Amino acid sequence: MTDSLLSLRGLTKAYPGVVANDDVSFEIGHGEVHALLGENGAGKSTLVKMIYGLVKPDHGAMVLNGAEFTPSQPRVARAAGVGMVFQHFSLFEALNVAENISLGMENPPNQRDLSDRIRDVSQTYGLPLDPERRVGDLSAGERQRVEIIRCLLQSPKLLIMDEPTSVLTPQEVEILFGTLRKLRAEGTSILYISHKLEEIRNLCDTATVLRLGKKVATCDPREKSARELAEMMVGASLHIPEKAAAEAGEVVLEMRNVDLKSLSQFGTSLKSISFQVHSGEVLGIGGVAGNGQDELLSALSGEALTPDSAVMFEGKSIGQLGPNARRSISVLAAPEERLGHAAAPDMSLIENALLTGRARKGLDKNGFLRWGAARRFAKDIIEKFDVRTPSSKNAARSLSGGNLQKFVIGREVLQDPRVLVVNQPTWGVDAAAAAAIRQALLDLAAKGAAIIVISQDLDELMEISDQFCALNEGRLSKARRTADLNVEEIGLMMGGSSNAA
């Protein structure tokens, strides 16, 4: 690494009620993998949006390769050599790989030449990809390859990656890291955002830490422990979740040979799903995205109905009960998609608290809504789960992804359910918030609840679950004691290895 590729000088961006970035300055060197760390709401997303031309700074300046850099929109940033792989893929499932990649290029070549270039680049960087395959048929890891190849075809000087390993197995993570190291060796700089601190220590040369919109430190992450990095982010000691030793009780929830056809053309149908979860037990269900997680949650929450005796709660059939009926008997669920599924984007936090808490928290009486009680419930969620928001009257979409996730999980946990099903409980959440959410789930289990955690975070599943199953192509492996497994075995099970299972 020699002189800097990108220099940020006093970048400031404010929104009503919050300063997202406050006088942020740091440099990214040529051929450097630079981590950007911070709690949810620390200002990471706003900062990279300014670099990529999605947001205009209020104050400050950027210098790229010695020249003033003021991108007014993403295409200007791309033309200057800045590429970005977003956490949420922007792909059309009905189109093939080459067609999707061409849509992200300013002047795409003809399809035959583009397909040849895709094959060449994908092989060069160890990310094999068939340009003729339809995106809807690809795994999550392969879809990420499409986004990366689209960037690499434009020869970026700086590649921004936002939570790139959140949908990958451990084996796919190693392939990705091999690619990033090759890019670094060729002189490409990488700005890497992740809440997985061991990844940061393994991959990155430098880390800049943001807290409440300000830069608080720049360090070599290889010289810090994951806990030290987390404490730099939060400015306080980090609480490590503690799992209480307890014997599992009676069977609370059971699925019996559930088959469920996916409503989405590109979804994954469930095939003969069977399992039991006991009182005081956390059942972890791992799997790469797109293997039937959404369909499984729908069958458990009541959004998708099954034969009456296919889902049993405390010995009674509930397969034909919808979501509200299941909530009334204490079977609650928190889906993966925060905006639009777990929360109504344009409704306030008070209204969102009311949506699922009405029955169990007594938020209506004689047909009238009790807005005072709803406000108190929303305030309780915000305080107990440290949701960063100016007011409970703010719309759900105004929160950062991690803060909205804390609100959604807190809303369900505080209703003291007998069964709680959560899909990706700490996805996109910082280390301190993830620890708090996991502790809340463990505390709920300690009180006798049956918890089902569907997650792609293997460390999370190994930390909190008592039993583990792997979901692959709509089939669920037999449950095994998590304590008897290692990450390698779990990763193979998630990939469908019959030997591991």
C-alpha cells in the first residue's frame, strides 16, 4: 500500500432529528481492504451512499486518485472507478445472468461477447458462473457472484461491499475471501462493511470505527480481539450472552410431515418437514437463503395453512389457524423481511406495536383502540431493546435496518409467547445489539418458552441453540445436539451433504 486512493475530509450529513455523519475523515489506500465498523445507526450506510453518489454531503470533500470527487449519482461514481455490492441483491429473477449484468452496465456489449467476458472474469477470480442460467434458479451465493462479477467487469479501483457474507456457507465465505485477496494483490481497494468481527480480523488491513456518526478510531484489526473491536464500536463493555443450564421440558410444538408448495415461482416448496421443539429449548434451523426458510416460517406462523393435524401446539391441532388465531394462543413469529412484512413502513412505531400486540397486550377494549397503552408498549420496546429513534411517533422506515430489527424482535419477546419463531433474528445487527437479542431469546427459553431460530449465522446457532437442523432444498435434516457439532459439519449439512447429516 502506498499513497491513498480515496480521502474523505470532514464529511457531514444531517437529516431531521439526527446527524448521520459528523465531520468524518479517513483514507483508503491503494490495494487495501479497509473495514468500516459501527453500531446500527452509527452512520455507515450514509457514508458509503455519499461515496457511491446516492447521497450528497452537506459539508466536506472527497478526493479520489488525487482529484476532487463529487459523484452526483451512482453512474458518475462507477465511471470514476467505484463499484458497490449491496447487501440486498438488485437482480431480476426471470432474466438470466448475462441479461442482469448488462442492465447494470452503461454501455453493455452484445450478449455473446458479454457472456464470454463473464466466463473469463468468473474463472479468473474463482467465482464460476454460467451466464445463461436464470437468476431465479441460482443459490444466494451464486446470486452474490452475479453482483460481484457485474462490478469487476467495470474494472473498479474501489469496491464497496456491504455485509457480503450474510447469505453464505463457511465454504462459500472462503471462496469469496480468496477472490478479495486476489483483487487486493492486483491493487484494487475494498471498503468492507460487516458485523462479523472475526471476518474483519481475518481479512482487513485497516478498520475505521464510527460511533453516533463520528469517527472514533482507526486501527489494525489484526491487532485487536473481536471483543475489543465491538467495545470500540459501542464505547462500553460488551455483554456476552449466557445460556442457563436447563433440561428441556414437554413437547410444545410439533410439525408432522408437512408438505407446502411455495407461492413464489422462485421459492422452495417444503417436503415432509417434521420436528419437535420442547419447553425451554432453542431449536436452531440453519440453511443458505432460498432453501425454504420463508415457506417454513409461513407454515409456523399461520400465514400458510396446512392439514389440521400437521402442526400441533400443546397436543392440539393448529394447522388451520391463521396468524391472529395463533397469536391469541401464544404462538408468535417474526419474519425475516423487516419492512413490509414484519413492520408497515409508513406507520409509526406505536401503530406497528399495536399491529401484533393488540390481543396479548390488551391494546383494545370493547372495540376501541387504547392508544395510551399502545404508546406505553412502544416506549417499553424502545427502552428495553435500545432502539435508536427520535420518537415512537417516527415511521418504521425512518429507522436503520438494525434498529428496526431490534424493535421487531423486542415487540414479540415482550409479549411473553409460549412459542416464538424468528427468521434471521440478528441479520444486519451490530455485535452489541446481536448479543442483546440473543440474550433476550435465551431468557425467554429459560422461562419455559419454545424458541425456533431460523438463521444463516452459524456462530449464532452454535451459541444459542440446543438442537440443530439443516434446511436444504425444502428438506429438513434430523435434529442433532448442537454441542456435538462444529461449524464445518454444520456448513456441510447446510449444503446438503448426506455424509454430514
